[in-house]
Amino acid sequence: MVARQLRSIVCILLLVATGPAVALAETPVDLELVIVADVSISMDRDEKRLQQEGFVSAFRHSDILEAIRTGPHGRIAVTYIEWGGDGQQRVVVPWMMISGPTSALHFASRLERNRPARMVRGTSISSALIKAATLIERSGFAGTRRIINLSGDGVNNKGPELPDVRAEILAGGITINGMPIIYKGLLDGVIDNPESQPPASVLIGYYEEQVIGGPDAFVEPVKSRDDYAGAIRRKLKREIEAPALAGLSGRGAQALLQSR
């Protein structure tokens, strides 16, 4: 187990150290975004459906299309993966460039056809982050920003040590944002007494202190089943809009960049 963890961390060191310049014929984009959706055994069928539908509807929403349009390049690159325990990740939609309604609808349609998986072997945030970072380094795109958007309803309990993996990813200039799912008990399925459940703030704090990091990193919790779509759309909009460029037109954003 220790040897396998060390090998995984070494792979991240090598990938992040080389940086995005190693890819050939990279296409410039405003953002390289890996959506990392939790489908571990603690997520029931309805939750996984709501999660996927939230991302599908987001890429059909005018707010997201407008956020993409206002970037200097007017395009982003996105891939969507599912994750569970150690070594349990699946690419659902490979890298796609989204530059307008047609490509955004194509991404949403491809995702909509997916049947969310049921992955076991615990909850391995660290393994999911390694997979996401590997995808970024091999994306074929050159993003002005690179972000991992990770959802989850629990803490890391399998795979490589999370602090080591997180540190190497952040050192490579990749931002990690989190979407903790907090409307249910953190220990659902583990204990029977609801009064013994830790408060929702525990998972939010865990994500803030041990998961997210990098420039402008943030947490957007899902507070109820009805909040899935709204939380996902808010999170994506905030990630796509560079903080200094939010609210500017594509031409205005480009002028701001050139003035620096």
C-alpha cells in the first residue's frame, strides 16, 4: 500500500513539474476544467441523478454560456469524470472545447446519456485528484487557468495521503474547488443515531482546510436536494469567470489583460 501511494505521488510530481508546455499543438482556452463527480457507495441513485442533471442543465443555461463568451478567448475546455474509492475513476465525457451554444449543448447531451456508476472501495479524494491532474497535464489545451471542480459527501479514507497529493497539485498551478454535499448526515449508513451525526459545518470545514486550494479557491456547498442545480450553476459561473474579468465583455476583458 505504501509503495503504491508513493508511486502515485511520484507520478503527480512528474506530471505537474513538466507543466502544460509538454503537450503538442495546444489550443489556447480561458479555462481547463475537470468536473469530478462523486458516485461513491454513499451516494444513492437519486443523488447521483440530481448531480448529473445539475451539470447537464448548467451547460444549457444562459448564465454559463454568457460566462464563457466574456472570456478573452471566448472558449473553455471541459471534461467530466466520476469517482469513488482508490483507483475508482471513470471518464464520462472526454475533453471538449466549448465556445458557444452548439458545443455547450453537445457536451450536455453527451453527459445526459450517461448512467451514473456505483463505485466502491471507500472515498478516495486523493485518487480522484490524481486522475484529474493527470487529465489536465495531457489535455492538449493551454488554459489561462486550470481548475479541478470536485464534489463529495465524505472525507478521504482510501488511497494516497491527501495532503501530499494536494500540495503537489497546487504547486503545479492547478486550483482545486470543492462542492461538499451537506444536506445529509456525514455518517449516514455508518451510525443509526441521527443525534450523533457531526454538524454539516464539519464537512465544509474539511473541504476548506484540507481539499481546496490555489488562486481564488472556494467551496460551494449543496445544502438540499433542491439546491443541486443552483449550487452547480453558481459554482461553474464563478469558475468560468476569472475574478478580475467578471462582468466585462470579451473585448473589455482582453483590453484589461493587455493593459497589465
